[in-house]
Amino acid sequence: MRLADSAAVVRLRHQPATTGHEATATPSAYVTEVKLPAVGDYIVVAKRAAASLGLVVGFSVEEIDDLNIAITQACESAIAAATQQWGSGNAQLKLVFKSRPRRLEVEVRSVPPRAVEQQTHRRAQREAELDYETIGLNMIRLFVDELRYQVDNQTGSMRMRMVKYLIE
């Protein structure tokens, strides 16, 4: 899908999850990957993907709303990290959705641009921004069942994994 007002390309890949090198005859999980420019305007695409896959899993409208709030905050955090590290609009967001029976796992990553040289990470700036990150992470925890957060200190890439379970 190419957006008319931007040179950015949105990439989507959906396939059955595999264990090792073999795929099962009836997969119990599907993996969907979405790559987006690390720009706030594209968060709506991530939310649409999450909502659609949430419906497949069987989430209620309220559970999908919770997931969308968490996705929005995770993408905003990843975009902020990418902008600080590589400049505005230079990086990508990579979202990996694993839909399984009764749950949806979402991983949000900031991916460095190929053309931009890696910048050294300024520790003082990073420490000043931790309060914003802490608030965002606490907000996400309100809307998902599991959360893991990691920043690669060498590259500055951010990785966040969220899991939302279907409650019946």
C-alpha cells in the first residue's frame, strides 16, 4: 500500500507461525508483521491491524479499545526513541502480531534506518526522558496483561512486547 502524500511504503506479511523448520497442518498461531515509517501519522495503521486481529482472536469492543490505547502508547514511545536516535522520519516501526487461541501478542520495535549513521547515545538526555517513558509504560500496563520493554544501548533501538488475553 503506497500513500499518495508520502514516499513511505507500508509492508504487511501474514503467515502461519512455525515451530522449528516445519509448519503444522493446522497452525494454532499466525504471525503478522507490519512495517511502518516511524511517524505519528501511521499509528492509525497499527491500531487498525491490532483491532482486526483482536476481532479474529475474539476480543470484545472494550478489549480492542484497551489494546488500541496500548498500541498507540507503544508506537508513540518507539517513535520518540527513534526520533531521538536517528532524527524525525528516518526510522521504521516494526510490529509483530502473534494471534493465538485466546490471546494476541504484539511486539513493537523501532528499527534504525539503513542510510543514517548510528549516533552515539547521549546518556544525560536519556536519563531526562526516562520519566516520560515510565509514565507511558505504566499507562500501557493498565491496558495489557503482560509487558516487556527493552532498549539496545548500542543502537538505541527500542523493543516492546505486549500480550492481551481473551477473558470469557
